[in-house]
Amino acid sequence: MDVAKPAKKRSHGKNLNLYDKFQKNGSRPLPLEFDYSSNQFRAVGENYQLFVRLVSNEVDRHAPFHYRSWQEVPGEIKMSILTTLHHYFDLQRYHNTEYWEDIKQGIQSDCANRYKDRKTKFKKHFDKVGGYDNSERAKTKPPEGMNPDAWVRVIEELFTTPTYQKRSQANSANRSKQLYGSYHGTQSYAQRRYTEVQETEVAKHVEGWREMHCKGSSGWYNELAETHWVSACLV
């Protein structure tokens, strides 16, 4: 795939650290590593946070949010985002490797997760400003920084459709069955494993699980998480 530099100038916005590092690198793509061990092919290493942040910002900036899932977003938008990622990160080095197709799938998974998270925030905003009880009012209250016409499309072509409402109810029911969450924050599991291996030459899976479910003065996420931890230690 031939990758050209984006034609139009990108707004720096939240990516100031990326652009600063990119310029200090002689405006050459930054090195990026990927985790092959989990079969998820997620970015790891020194520049992974810059990469993930750029993915998030590009999805926010270019993707229309009235589609049911990232899979339905037009291919030209996905290609535009991938082109930008190539401009700032050295993905070219992976093109002729056995990993490239899987890496591309991993990138699309990152985009899909961001797309889903963003829509979840939009849905919470929709509920807050009128919801299904007053969708006409909600249409006049777009999230800060969002194009009003794009917001109306999200409501009319997604939130208020029978298919979406049915799936939303099912998702709410599934979340209520979740045993517990975690405190892993913005650091991915792949990056945590990568850091552990770099520092100790071994991934501390059990201890890593504890750290993600028990945090300082906050303690365990809930009693069930602690029970599972004790059971794992006894095995």
C-alpha cells in the first residue's frame, strides 16, 4: 500500500506531545512496537500512548456516529485514518511481514472500541438532555463541540430506531450481570505485560490481575473480586 502524507494540515489539538516528538524526530514516522503474544496485536512500548491517543482523536474527528458499529463506517474514512497513522508512526516496516494483516485488524479493533465508547458518551448525553421522553428537545442540545446536524442524525438514524433501542436494553441487562470492573485505567493489558517483561523478563499475570482489581486506599473493586483473588492464590 502506498501511503501519502495527508494533504491537509491537521489541527494539533490534543496531540501536542505527538507533534512535538514527531518534529524532534526530524518529521519522520515514530517507531512503534506491537504485542504478538495475545493475538490481539495491540501497540505497546514507548510510543503506544501517543498512538492510541491519535487513533482516538482521528475517530472523533472524522467518523460519523450515526452508524450502528464501526464495521458500517465507510471504508474511505477508515483508510484516511490509517493514512494519518502511517504519517506519524512507522507502520511501513510491518507491511511485508507475516504480522501486517493482524496488525491492521488490531488497529481496526482500537478504532471500533473508541467508536463504541464515544457513542456510549453520546447516549448518556442524549438521556440527560431529553432522552426518549423528549427527543425533540434533545436534538437542540448537541454535545459541546459537535456539529448540530450530525447530532440530529445520531438521534434520528441511531438512538431512536427500534433496533438500537432493543439492543441498548439488552446491553444494559448484560452490564447488570457483570461481576466487577477493574482499575486498569488507560493502560492496556498488552502494555502492562510489555512493561513487566521489559523490567523483569516475565509477565506477572496473577499479580497484574490483583493490581487491576485492588487499588491503594480504595481497596478491592468489590468482595467478589477479592474472593476470586484468594481462590487463585490457593490454586
